[in-house]
Amino acid sequence: MATSLFSALFSAVYLSCWRNTTCSAITEAAFPGVWESNIYAPSSRTVSPTSVLSLATGKLVSKYDGTIALAKNGSAVVFDFGLEVGGIVTIKYTASGKGAGALGLAFTEAKKWIGEWSDSSNGGFRGADGALYSNFSSPGAVVYTMPDAKLRGGFRYLTVFLVAQSASVQISDVSLEIGFQPTWSNLRAYQGYFHSNDEVLNAVWYSGAYTLQTNAVPPNTGRKAGPMAASGWSNNGYLGPGDTIIVDGAKRDRAVWPGDMGVAVPSTFVSVGDLESVKNALQVMYDYQNADGSFPEAGPPLLQQGSDTYHMWTMIGTYNYLLYTNDTAFLAKNWPGYLRAMTYIQSKVSSTGGLLQVTGTRDWARWQTSGNMSHAQMILYRTLTTGATLALWAPPTTTNTSSSPNLTTTWLARASSLQAATLKHCFDAPVGAFKDNATSTTLHPQDANSLSILFNLVDPSSPQAQKISSLLLQNWTPLGAASPELPGTISPFISSFEIAAHLEAYQTQRALDLIRRCWGWYLSHPNGTQSTVVEGYLVDGTFAYRWNRGYGNDASYVSHAHGWSAGPTAALTEYVLGLRVTKPAGGEWVFAPQMGDLEHVRGGFVTRLGRFEGSWARDGEGYTATVEAPGGTRGRLVLPVVMQGFMPRVVLDGREVVEGDGLEWFRRSEVGDLVSVEAVEGGRHVVVVS
Ligand SMILES: *[C@@H]1O[C@H](CO)[C@@H](O)[C@H](O)[C@H]1NC(C)=O
Ligand SMILES: *[C@@H]1O[C@H](CO)[C@@H](O)[C@H](O)[C@H]1NC(C)=O
Ligand SMILES: *[C@@H]1O[C@H](CO)[C@@H](O)[C@H](O)[C@H]1NC(C)=O
Ligand SMILES: *[C@@H]1O[C@H](CO)[C@@H](O)[C@H](O)[C@H]1NC(C)=O
Ligand SMILES: *[C@@H]1O[C@H](CO)[C@@H](O)[C@H](O)[C@H]1NC(C)=O
Ligand SMILES: *[C@@H]1O[C@H](CO)[C@@H](O)[C@H](O)[C@H]1NC(C)=O
Ligand SMILES: *[C@@H]1O[C@H](CO)[C@@H](O)[C@H](O)[C@H]1NC(C)=O
Ligand SMILES: *[C@@H]1O[C@H](CO)[C@@H](O)[C@H](O)[C@H]1NC(C)=O
């Protein structure tokens, strides 16, 4: 008795990382508090189902207590883990009766595909993933563990069914060893947090964070490719270096996709804080850079080629990674590759029109991709402006002598020519938004228009940006923003850029409304994962994406845990709480709260310099805010103030701040007034605006 009680307690607190990986030094949450109850990640790497459902009706049969009987051929049950999980299942059972038989195991993320066939992870047609079988030849006890190559990266529901002439089965235990976030012994050791008075926003923030955890996987568990399995699946492909790496989705594609990382990485930084997976994902792109300087569209084993936009996202990703980490050793190692990548993309800029002429036309799932599409111009603009900053951070040994051109100056000049050419050729002035490309007439895409504001190709405070922000609302449906460039579809990937664009334009309420409408809808859907963010869906709420075009006609192929849709996590921290880093590792930072209809918000994150934390809470007509950053850093406060014919009082650490004393006014037409306080030293500060 005492021994089993001891071992039960021991196993409850026993934490471990995956297989032979080197465990991360991160083992504890950086910001303990009540908000940890919103973390979806389980407290143990070994988990059990929470309930048992009927396969016939999908309804609850019982809570899971470990035991279930399957009486005859075709008998089946559905084990519901209650949230997205992924890894290796072990089932213990005893066969009785006569002869041989098999237990079938089939997996699905969404409830719609519970049954004897798994949802699709491998690109085959309906049912091609099939089931795994635990075959038994005679009565007796069996412990079945899935082979490593059959690791199922993402699912919520496990259907178990009996195939036997005259045997029956008594199941005594079902458990899952979680494969994701392999180097973490404590899956709840978040390095960032977010908390507000709005439970929907809180849940969405944590669903993005949990999705990113399910996308951080052991580098030997990539979806096998070349050739892909004709049926079934194999997740034993090499993804890249290290012990953990970030891929696009838990179930699928299980490969590194740099465009997806454009959303996933900022959200990882502010929440989970696992930048090791990001580093390994970027490194594999440099490791597989082509001789002509181009990067693959996706990492191995897939190694898809031919995407100029994803090529540039690897470059932007390099900037993001440096911004969050100040990993100058990584930059030094890869700077020659970065320079080749810049030369490669620059060679595609037309010397006449000044626009990038895309020839690697693969992109995110938008229908039309072509030569001078506006979407690619926005991404090149961001590549050049971030490249200009990266050049300042690059180690001096890799820059040339004083006679060689200054890369920062060169790239900023190119960015400014590209900006002029894009405005000249791609902007539809009578409408007030960007066209799909220089020659299109009617299509005003969600991607290019959102990115134009987010990447500051148009000044976010200008009337032009305000107009674009308001025109984006025309795409909205009750379930989210429909992408004109992917008709009939809602893309939480592109919508992640849209919410950040509204926030750049200080249209706070629009961003909050879109988060609730789109991500709030999916998270509360009873037949989804209720814990992650989905790759995309149809405007009528059907779980499908690129329906009938390119997804093998199989709606079950959609990934329900896709990091490219995790944008609200970063947006809520960086814009609504308002805390973000502007120089490597947060050597410089900004605190610029945006309130919308919220009452109070707090949150924080960690860099190698230490903890960054902020909060704000309304207080009558004004508000009180706090911000804390490591010593030796320096920040800028950008504070919303309401002008009512008098100067608001801004009190910083008990002392009123007045103009000329570090305080500066901004006016933002339409969206209210802001003041900034410059050069605030690290440490803890209290701001009262009244
Ligand atoms: C036994 O059950 C399996 C799984 O449901 C089914 O495919 C098969 O047709 C059944 N066989 C017979 C003889 O009913
Ligand atoms: C295991 O059982 C399944 C279902 O009956 C069958 O399709 C499969 O061929 C069996 N595998 C082996 C190795 O016997
Ligand atoms: C854009 O591409 C189209 C099609 O190739 C071409 O006709 C047009 O001249 C291009 N415009 C510019 C400004 O590059
Ligand atoms: C520096 O730049 C010059 C001219 O661009 C080039 O010839 C030389 O090889 C470069 N030196 C190094 C060390 O890269
Ligand atoms: C290049 O120019 C920028 C300003 O545009 C300057 O800050 C930077 O120090 C220069 N870099 C070098 C290597 O001289
Ligand atoms: C421009 O965009 C439209 C809308 O996406 C597309 O139909 C057309 O083919 C594109 N034109 C060119 C020249 O690529
Ligand atoms: C969830 O699935 C059930 C069938 O299993 C269906 O009746 C119900 O309408 C679905 N719920 C939603 C919100 O689509
Ligand atoms: C970033 O790293 C460089 C080189 O190691 C160092 O000189 C610099 O001080 C670091 N910056 C911050 C903000 O830590």
C-alpha cells in the first residue's frame, strides 16, 4: 500500500523531457500567478484521456477510468483527451475468447473525423491515413506501444475498435507520451504571460501559445517525404539540427516553413519563450541554402523550392530572432548566407518599373501568385528595412573595408525606391487600397493591405493607412475576415497580420473585435480542439480549407494546431499590453498600451537580459500603468491620453512630467492623442494619467 501510494505520488510529480534529448535549463514559469490556470499544457508528459465517447453518436459515455470492454467484432469507443495532444500511445488490454484479432487505433484532431480512419496527415485521399493495428494471436495480456515512426503529431480523439472473429477485449489502460516541446521537463514553464479582464482574449492568447508548443518537435519526427507514404504515415524524417525545432503544424506538415514563422516566432517569444526551436529552424534553412543564394520554401525532408516570399521570410525571421535574443554568434555564422540571399532577391527587382518580379511563385495558400503581386512588394520592403538594421548588428569582421558600400544606407535607399514604385504601380488611389498586382483591377487583397500598414510601407498614422484599415472591414463576416485572395475562406494566418495592422493604426477596437470573432469562434467550437488555433476554415464555419483545390479534396487534411495562426498572442502582448523590444534582447524597449474596451491588462516576457513586465488598469477617466525592465536597458513610453480641452496630467514615479522635460505630444487624427516620454531607464516605474 505504502509503496504504491509513494509511486503514485512520485509519478504525479515526476517530470521528464523526451527520450534522449538534452533537457532545457528552463524548468519553471517565469511569472507564477492565477493566469497559469489558462495554460493548456498538461503538467506531465504522460497523459490519459479525459472521457469516453460513443463512436455512433459522438456523445459522452463516461469519464475515462482506464477500463473499457470491446465485446465483439466492430465494437468501438472514442477516447477524448479533452485537448490537442501528440506523441506515442500505449494501450494495455487482455484478449479473451477464441483465436486471433486486432485492436485498431485511429486519430483525429476535429470530432468530425472520429471513426476507423484517421484524419488525413499525409496528403492522400479520404481514409488514406487509415489506422494502426495491435494484432494479437491468442488470449492473454498485451501491452501495445505505437512504433516511433508512427508518432501521431496532433490529435484530440482516439478511436479504438476491435477486429476479431470470436475474441473480445478488456482494455485496462490508455496513455500517451507527449512528443512535443521535447527538451522541456515542465511543459508549463512559460517564460511569458498575459492576463486581462476578458476571458475570451486570455483563452485565445494561451491557445496560440499551446499551439506553438505542439509545433516544437523532436527534429527526427518530420513527415517523411520523397516519396511520401502512399498510405498510413511516417513521422521519422530529419527536420534539422538540435534537440527541438519549430514546424508549421502538429499533425501536418511537420516541416519548417519560414513564412509561417513570421507569425509564430513573435508569439513564441512573448509566451512560451522557446527560442531554441526557432534557432534550429532558421539554421536548417541556411544549411540547405541553394547555390544561387535562394532558400528552400520549406525545410527537409520536404525541401519544397520556388517561393520568393518564403525566401524573404527566412531573412525577416533572422532579424526577428536577433531582435529577441541578440544571438550574435548565430548572425556571424550565417551572415555570408544572408548577404547571398539579399543579392539573390535584389536581382529580381526590375530596373525599369522598380518592382520585385516574382519568379518563385509559391506562397501561402492564396490563389493567384504572379510577377509583381503587391503581397511580395510588402515583404521585400520589410526584408530591406530589417536588413538595414541587421547590418548594424552584424559583426564588424564580416563587413568589408571603409571603401565598400554601407549596407544600411544601400538597403534603406532600395526600400525607399521600392516604396515609391509600389505606391505608384500597385495602389488603387480611387479606392484607397492596394490592388493585387500592378495590372489587376478589382481585387484588393487582405495580405498586401494588412502588411502595408504593419510593415510601415504606408505611415500607420496617415489618412491613407486609416482608410486601408477601414476598407479591410468590408471583408468581415460573422466568423472572421474572408480573404478576397482566397475566396470563401477565412485565414487566421493573414488575419494575424490584419489585427497587427489595425493595432499599428491605433484602431484597437477593430483588432479586439476580429480576435473575438475569428479565434474566439474556433476556440469555443465544440467539435474542434478547444485548445489550439486552426490553419483556416470556410466562411460558413465548415472545417475545410482550399476546398477542392490542392488539398486532395479532403477537408480532414486541415491542421487544427497551426502556429501561423497564433498572431493574437504576440499582438495582445506587444500592442494591447503594449510592451515590446526594439533593440536586441530588449536593450531598448517600448511601452505603448492600447485599451479598446478592456478594463485592465498585465503581462510580461523574458530575454537573456532579464524580465520585462507591464500592466495597466483604467481608473476613472484615466489609468494607472506599471512597467519594469532590467537595469541597463532604456525604454520609451507612448501613453494614450484623452484631450478634453486641457492638458492631462502624466505622473511618472510620483513626479509630474511636463513638456520639454522628456514629454512629447503626438496627435493621431481619428484615434485620439498620445504623449511619449523618452529615455526611461530600466527598473520599475509607475505612471498615472489623469
Ligand atoms: C469486423 O469489424 C471490422 C471493423 O469494424 C469491419 O471492417 C469488418 O467488416 C467486420 N467483419 C465482419 C465479418 O463483420
Ligand atoms: C492486423 O490486423 C489487421 C486488421 O485485421 C489486418 O489488416 C492486418 O493485416 C493485421 N496485421 C498483421 C501483421 O497480422
Ligand atoms: C507587372 O507585371 C505585368 C505582367 O507581367 C506587366 O505587364 C507589367 O508591366 C508589370 N508592371 C510593373 C510596373 O512592373
Ligand atoms: C571587400 O570588398 C572589395 C570590393 O567590393 C572586394 O574586392 C574584397 O574582396 C572584399 N574583401 C573582403 C575581405 O571581403
Ligand atoms: C552605415 O550607415 C549608418 C547610418 O545610415 C550608420 O549608423 C552605420 O554606422 C554605418 N555603418 C558602417 C559600417 O559604417
Ligand atoms: C493580377 O492579379 C489578379 C487577381 O489576383 C490575377 O487574376 C491576375 O492574373 C494577376 N495578373 C498578373 C499579370 O499576374
Ligand atoms: C458538432 O458535431 C455534431 C455532430 O457530431 C453536430 O451535430 C453539431 O452541429 C456540431 N456543432 C457545430 C457547432 O458545428
Ligand atoms: C549584444 O551582443 C553584443 C555582442 O556580443 C554585445 O556587444 C551587446 O552589448 C549585446 N547587446 C545587448 C543589448 O545585450
